[in-house]
Amino acid sequence: MEITTRRAYRKRKRIWKRIIRAFVLFGIIALGCIGAVIAYAYQMEPPSLSVAETTVIYSADGEVIGEFYDGQYRHWIPLEQMGDAIVEATLAVEDRRFYEHYGFDFFRIGGAVITNLKTNSMAQGASTITQQYARNLFLNHEKTWSRKWNEAFFAMRLELHYSKHDILEGYLNTIYYGHGAYGIEAAANIYFQKNAEDLTKAEAALLAGIPKGPSYYSPFVDMENAKQRQEVVLQTMEDAGYITSSERAVLADEPLHFSQDDKVEAKKTAPYFQDTVMEWLEEELKIDRDILETGGLEIHTTLDSRLQQIADKWIAEQITPDNELQAAFVAMNPQTGEVKAMIGGTNYEESPFNRATKARRQPGSTMKPFLYYAALEQGLRPNSMLKSEETTFLYDNGSKEYEPKNFGGYYADDYITMLEALAVSDNIYAMKTHFLLGFDKLVETAKRFGIESPLSAVPALALGASDVGILEMTNSYSAFANGGYQVTPHFVSKIIDRDGKILFEADFEKTPAVDPGLTAVMTDIMKAMFEPELNEESYTVVTGGSVADYFDRPVAGKSGSTPYDSWMIGFTPQLLTGVWAGFDQDKTLDRVDNQHSKIIWARFMEEALQDELKLEFPVPDNVVEVVINPYNGKLATEDCTVKRPTLFIEGTEPTEYCTVHPEGASEEDWDPLQMPEEEKKEKWMDRIFDWFS
């Protein structure tokens, strides 16, 4: 019996030794495998932490005007900008031992394994923040053993290559909070319309509870569930020592003020402008659309949000929704080319077609400043006189004729100055000038001012019969406002990538284009349309008289109209604005519709410049100012009814005084046979035109 017992003992001892050896061997193999896996994970490249980020578009004054994203609305922010409240709430409820483990919490894993074995399921998870972050970056959310192994491997790689700071920052920027919001900054914005760093502890506790089940714990879906989950989070915060019991009770009862909007929508301030920005980025900078929507770029634009709001207001006030009339609007800084406001239509949702950049329309009389600038280059002056009368012009060796009309059928039937001709927009004076210069001259001059659209060298070009773009036409007036320089329209001032690196910075260069002295003279002539006093002895009225009272500062510009188009382009030294109104399908404008562009322009400029300096237009040293009678171009005397200070290139100013209004005399007493040599030359020039016509 004793022998049998001893044998049994030795047998059991051998079995236990084998078992122990097996466990030791298994342990060595396991440790070796773990070591091999760790070594393999370590020698691998650090896993990429790149995720889709929302691209944000900023106005020049720093306001967010738009956001572009592809499926995931996210704003990545540093951990330091998140605030303590959300960090503490998240650590308490998701991974209290985050700073103590190396990616795996074996205490939680053990408890979860026992629970899952008992229930024969995968009901309870034990994923750490590192594991969840790995899952968000690289895996799906299926509850399978294979996914768990992959999750563990990627978590190991994260812990080996990145700091706890980086992992926690990444987690809080990638976790899904429901309603399209990825990351805590997006969630704070969606739920509370604030930044993450401004969240209260009560708000942070509510948000920290949502990722467990965004469709179940969202306050926008079920407030009761959300509040119950918030209480769970607050309890974990108390257990972790972040808050006291009394604080937990107070925070649980703290009122929460939620956003009124439960979905992500890109802000649509200046939608036509934003479309133009995106097109420019793709076409000019060759930035791929996917990068624009997922790259987390900061796009700083030239838009002035205040000016955009003013423009939106006045277009909406002038053109009501029941009116099919469309409008396009551009405001820019003529010194730099920065586009400050843009509208491409009256309703973006109904018609996103940007008329400001893509439509081509006839500019009407807004073409005349280029014509008269060319005339000044050829020796004509602001006081050069031609006869305004019904005229039939022959061209192409007399085989064709052209018979323009003045608006309303008004003609002076007498000689008028260039200054008066532009102020009242006399078409006959313009056409005679066009014939004198040759049709190609206007084409060449317009191109120097920046017109790139093809222009037809025909008689009607002087009256704006060739199609141009609204932005193009507006920008071409920059040279009048800035002293002769051509500028390029700019929409973007700077682009910064997600790492803070500057990818692009605009260079606001000006290129000398036309003569500064002549542009100063031309700009001075363009001021006359806003001088109602010129109506005193004129045969008609100045075209800007109806809006002249809006301004107490120097402004210049030109209106234009065709049967289908209404234009107004005007400027001060610091602001240039162009407005077009018309129907998409050619439809004749009535008299009321024809006034909208001028009124929109005037009301916008008045309000936009309200607090700005009242600047004078630049006058070069070779330009002099003399006071003339604007109707005959001679130096004014005390007896002249209307006197106007007018600019001339030095040496071309008039030297003879007006004889029409000598004291005690009348116009009937003036003998045209006694006209001075200067005026005889003008009459001789007009006889040439009489011969042409």
C-alpha cells in the first residue's frame, strides 16, 4: 500500500513538473512572441494620425464665412485649447488609468473577459482611449476577435511612437459626437455654439457621455437619456477626484442652453464669393478638391464681412423676390485689387450661377471713360467742343451708316465740352470722338485698362456694344482711382495648412498701365456726373444727379445702359464698386428697373464709407486746376452762372476768359464771329465730323 502511494505521488509530481515546464515554456514563448510583436511594431513607421479635417474660410476681418468638408465636420485643435473640463470628463468616463497603462488596462480587460464569458457575448468592452483612437483611425467598429487583435496591435504602435499628450489630443479630435460632428471642437459648436475651451463642467460632462451611443445619448434625440448619461459621467468625475459630491449635485441641476440647430451646415456668407475662391484655388493654385474638403486648411480671404452685409441688404431691398430681375455686384480696393464684397445673383439657392464672374453683358456708356482717355492722349482736352445734334455716321467707305440716339431724344443742337458730354452721357459727342480716333484706338486703350474680353472695332463699341464681364469691367476702373495702375482682382490673401505652415501669400502688386496725369484729368471729368449744378444751363441733366445727395466726399464714376442692361461703376480712392442689373434672358428694362443699379451703388457706397476718411483723388505735379465755364470751356468770370474747378495737363489749360456772360450782356449779345483762335480750332474739327456725317 505504501509502495502504491509513493508511486502515485511520484507520478503526480512528474505531471506537475511537466505542467509547470509547459507553462514556463508557454510563458517564454508568449513573452518571446510579445517581444517580437513589440519589436516589430517599434521598427515599423509611426502610424499616420492624419484624418479628414474641415477647411475653414475666413473673411479679412477674421470671421468664419464658410466651411468645406467631405463627410466629417471637424476642427482640429491642440489639447491645450480644449480646456480642463472636457479632458477631465473624458478621462473619468472612458479611461481613468490612461496615464498609468501602456495602451491596455489589464484590470478592465480581465473584468470584461469574465463578463463576456458568462454571457457568451462581446457585450462589454474594455478598450482604453488608445485602443479607441486606434479603432477610429484604422479599423471599423465590428465586435469581433480579429478586430480586437488588430486594435491591440495598432494601439501598441501608437503607444510606442506617440506621447500620451498626442494620443489624447488625437482621440478628442476624432471621436464622433453625433449629428455630423467629429472632435470636441465641432461638438461644442454644434451643441452649444461655443469653443471647447469655453465649455462648463456640466456641458463637458454631457458631451463626454455622447460617444458611447451618439444616436441614443444626444440631447437633440432624447434629452432624458442624455441627462441620465451626464449623471453617470459626473459620478465618474467625482470618483476620480475631479469634483466633489456637492459639486456633482450642483452640476447635475445646472441648466444647459443648446444650439437651435441640430445639424452641421457650412456657413453661407457670400456664397458666390466662396464659390469663386474655391474655383480660383483649383484653377490657379491647382489644389485638388479632395484636399480642399479634407485638408483642414485655413483660407484667409479678402472679403470684408461688413461690406458684404451692406451689399446684401441693399440688393435685397431694391430687387424684391417677386422680381425676375437679376443683379451682380463687386466691391474692391482699387489700390490693391482685393475684392471686398461680391454678389452673383439675387438668390443663390435658386441660381448659383455667378453673374459677377461668368456673365458677359454689354456695358453701355461705362465704356466711354476709356474712349475719352484715348482722346486726351491724342490731344483733346476736357473743354474740347463738338456739336451735339442728330447725326448719321457713314463708315466702311460710306457703304454703311450708323445713327445713334441720345437718351430721351435730347440734343444740345450746339457745341458742348467733353466734360459736359460725359456728365450727361451724350452719345453723339462720344461717336464723333470715336470716329476721329479710329475704332481700333478704343480697343487698344480698353485693353491697357485691363479689359481682356474680345472687343469689336465697330462704331457701336463707343456706346458699349461688346460683351464684357462685371468683375472685369469694374476692375478696369481701378486705374482711374489709383493714379494709372492696373491691379489684379484678389480673393485670397493667405492659405495656412493644418500644421500652421503658410502655403500661399498674395502679392498685391500694381503695374503701371496708363498716364497718371491723364487719369487724374479723366477722373475729374467723371466726377461731373454727380454735380447737379451743371444742369443750370445744360440741355439735359447729369446722369448721377439723382444720387448726388448721398455723398459729402469726392466720388467719380459712370453709369451705362442698353435696352437689356443697367450699369453703375463708381469709386473713391479707397473703394471701387460696380453694379449690373438685368434679366438673364434678354428682356427690355423699364425705367424703374434701369435705376436699380445706380441706387444700389449709391446706397452701398454711402453706408460703406460712412466712417472712412474723405480722401481726395491723387493729382500729379504736371496737372493744374483752373476754374472754367463748363459749357464753353473758357476760364470762368464772376458773371458766369456756373463755374467749375477743372483739371488740365499743365500747358493745355484754357487762357481765354468766357465772353458769354460779361456784366450787362446776354448770350444773344455774343458774336460767334469774334470767337478766339482756340474755339475756331474746335469748330473746324466739328466741320470734319459734319463732312463724315
